Amino acid sequence: MNNLENENRISILDNLKKFFYQDIRNNWLSLITPQWDDIVLGGRILGAGASAPDLIPFNGSNIYVYGFAGLATSEQLFGQPEILHSYKQETNIYVHVHWTPTDNNAGNVEWLLEYTWANVDTVFPAATLTSIIDPSSGIAWTHQLAEFPVISGAGKNIGSMFNFRLYRVPGGDDTYQSDAALLSIGIHYEINTFGSRQMFSK
């Protein structure tokens, strides 16, 4: 190796050390400063039952999305994402929805989330209910994001399963009387590695 190659190698290693440290016990590189990533479930891939929202055309196009009704009917969808192997274990997660109003009317949309979260080989606990109220922008087809309150990740590991029901119940705090078009639901989570050293453990 000539001097230039050696200098380049040292420079690359020095730059890597700005972002990673080596876990000597596991011979594994971890991020010095944890970063964020997102588990994304497009609205159309969620499970639908008898009370599923209707498919509606998106902004006059031939693209269809689920529209959660704003009058009388309670509608719901279901999902079961696995927590990915880059997850920084035992850290909190932040569930959020991307959605749009479908007209220029004002009012609040209340998204409700019922969930249960469990590691492999553990019993799922009783479901927890949380909600978020997001005012309509008053401009049809505006991309909006609503984030639910933080969900504790205490004791949770990679490979755990997050089972949920996303729904809307018009009336009460939900005052937007038109369809709320769901784009996606996601889980923001901290990462500290690119994956896991073992197939089923960090």
C-alpha cells in the first residue's frame, strides 16, 4: 500500500468514527447519534372489514384512496407491521397518519388508534386506545400529517408486532363532516444500526 492509499484509508476511517462506534462485545458498528426511520403502510394495503371506508377518487383523478366518512358512520381499517431490525430497542415510537380533506370545509378530524404491541414469545397485552384531533386546513386535497401521542417502547425489541385498528367516529370532537382521505399510516422509530447481527436478535 502506498502512502496515498494509506492516507485515504485513514481518512475514511476517521470519517466513519464521526458516525459509528464499534461495540467490542458484539463486533458490531452502531450509530453514535441515533437516527430516525419510518415504517410506512399505504392506506390501500390495510385490512378492511365490514365497516371499511369507501374507496373514493383522489382529487378528480383515477387514483382511489380510502375516504373515512364524516357523517354518522364509524369506519375502520387494520394493520400488523413488524418492528424492523434497525430499531433501537426499548425506545419510544410515534405513530402518525398522512391524510387530506376532500373539500374546503372547516372542522376537526379525530383519528383513533387501538393497538397492542408484543415481543416474540410474549402474550399480547390488552389493547390501548389513543387519539389525535387534527383540524382540516379548509383547502381540499391538502397533504396533512397528524401524530398520535408517544407510545412507550420500554422492553420492546426487534421483531415485535404492532397490531392496530385505525378508525374515525363522526360527531363529538370530530366536526369535519366530509370524507377524510387516508394516504398512509406510519411509525417513526429510532435506529442505531443498519440491521441486526443475528436473524432474531440485535
